[in-house]
Amino acid sequence: MSVVTLEEFLELLNEEQYLDLNKLRNYARHGIQPQVRGEVWLYLLGVLAANKSQEMTTVRSKFLEYESFSKRIPSVEKLIRTEVLRYFRQRFHVHKGSPERFGLSVIRGPRSERGSYGAPKSEAAVLDCLSYPRILPSTQYGLLIMRSNPPLDDTQAVHAQRRLSQIVENVLCAYLNGQIGVQIREEEHTLPETKHDEDYASLQHQIESRMPHAYQWAPQASVVPGTSIVDFHPSLVYLCVPFAMCVRAEAGIYFAFARLMTMIEDYNRVHPLPHRVASFLTLFRTTLPELHTYFEAEEVDLVAVATSWLQHLLAREMQMDDLMRLWDTYFAVPDLLDLHLYVCLAILTNCKDALEDLDRSETTSMLFSLPPLDVDRIISDATNIRLSLENDQLYE
């Protein structure tokens, strides 16, 4: 199926009584037009209901609920602000004359003449100036890209960045405030029993023992027991910003982000991250043995890479345009977190030749800051890898 046109999305979204979610999911799997991406995501994530008879009442209640949350957390708001500003400085630069890159939506406002949702044209024009470079460590790979990026010299674009930064800060503070008062389990989740062999169990044990040194495995957001102090992790910024780029209203950004966080946390309870990292490394070794051997020879920290890729849904590593296209498919399928593991394998498959030409530092830079990818091909390859591995298991 080819990419669905904007007119087809608008025709479906304009249904007065009931929106066909199955049809919307089928459309979204092949990519969402930027002008309507925000609103489509809200439907796919369940923030907006398919039954529109009570839509205005529901939207109003969500706005009021969001407004009731405090947007201040004195203990961590400076840390949040610093991380958000650092993220935007690294990610965005001014690129005058670039085509329209993303549309805006609200929960839910009148459509403008261009088909976006409640976005003043002047504001959308400012956002059109932003594009997405990759700021990498000082390697040949990174310097080549950094030299091609002009300095940020457009005051309107700077203002737009600051506005987006403030929105992300508000949403994260509201979300973290919602975590205060939630009772944190004192006992750690135990890993489910598996039928894997001793080598797999040994690998999993090694990952768990290395984890505190390689990467933070704690929940994305937590409250220090016995206090109202919130523990903030930068990964919250990575996961929140894509919503801020396409959903106009802060309330919409908040509820979409909160829904994604709930999905991740629920999945982590059933499939603990160390277990998933061990599974990924095992599949990597069996499906791409030559690349795996090369990484080991170069002493690439595969645990850190796999942890970041699996924990953040590639929000830290992918180009923003590529990430949003990937999430179009993720939000349209029922098992996005299961599919994600195979997407990670497909990325390594597609980048294999390029990675084998790099040394250790350049490889690490590329893995943590991926180049532009053919996301449609990645998704197709991921599906094929998954089917192939499942068929192999059936005949074992």
C-alpha cells in the first residue's frame, strides 16, 4: 500500500459521528502526513475516542485535568530545563527555505485552511525553519555533519525553540508531579523463569552485573521513598519531544506522552529490560555473526547500545523525521514494543556495511546518533526477520 494522501486522512478524520480506527491504523502504518500526524497519534494512543458524540466534553475535561497539574517542581525543574535546552541545542538548527516539515494539532481545534489543526500560520512558518541535524562527538563522521550545519542566527526560530523547550518542561513537570504520592514497590521485580540454556542465563547475569556501570536501569520516573523528591532521568526528554513537535496543545502532548509511558512501564513489568537486552544480544549474535564479531573485536559496548535502543524506542538515536515516521507505525500496531526489538536488528542489518568501515569511536558515535534511514525498508526488514525467527522456532 502506498502512502496515504493528506486528503484521504482528512476525509477520515472529518467523520462526524464515528471514526473508523481500524482504517486509521491501516493508513498510519504506511506513514502519516505531517499536517495531521498530531491528531492521528492522539486517536491511535486513545487520547481521543473514535466515538465523537461526546468529543467536546471529553476534550474539555482533559484540558481542565491538565490545568490542575502543577508545572513546578523546585527540586528538579532546573535539571529538567537544562536537559531540555541541551537537547534542543544539539538537535535543531535554522535552515531557511526548508519545506514544511511538520504539522500541528490540538486536542482538538478547528482546522485551518491548510489542513493543520488550530495552528496560526505565522507560528507554523516559524517552526518550518527548524530542521534536524546530528551533533556527534569529535570523530570524522561527526565533524563532517557538524561542518554542514549553519549557525543558529534566526531570532524567530530561536524564539520557537525556546517556546517548545518551555512546553516540554511544563509537560514533564506535570507528569512528574503526577508520580508524587505513588507508592513505589520496595521489592525489585524478579526476572521471569525462562527455558533458555546456560549460556543465555550466563549472558543475562553478566548484563545485570554490568548494568549499574553501563547505564541506569531505574524506572523512567520515580519518587524517592519517604519524600516528595522526584527522580528525573533525561530519557523523559527524548520520549516527550516528538509529541511536542506535532501536537500543538500542551494538554494533548501531556496525555499522549503519559499514555506512551504507561505502555512502556506495563511492558517492562512483564518483560524486564535486562531480559530484553539479553534476548537482543543473543539474536544479534545469531542473525549477524560477522558484525557481532567485529563489534567484539573493536570492544564496542553492546550492552549500553542495546539498553539505550530498547529503553528509549530510538528517540535518543534516530533523526527526528525518521523517528516520527517509525512511531507512525508503532502507534498503529498492537505490539509495538515486541516489534521494536526486530526494528533494532533491522537497523543493524541495513547499516552493517557502513559500521564495518568505522573504528571503535566512530562506530559508537554512529550507533548513538544514527544517520538518515529508509524507515519503510527498516520496518519491512524487521517484519521479515521476526517471521523468519518465529518460523525457525516452530521447526526446532
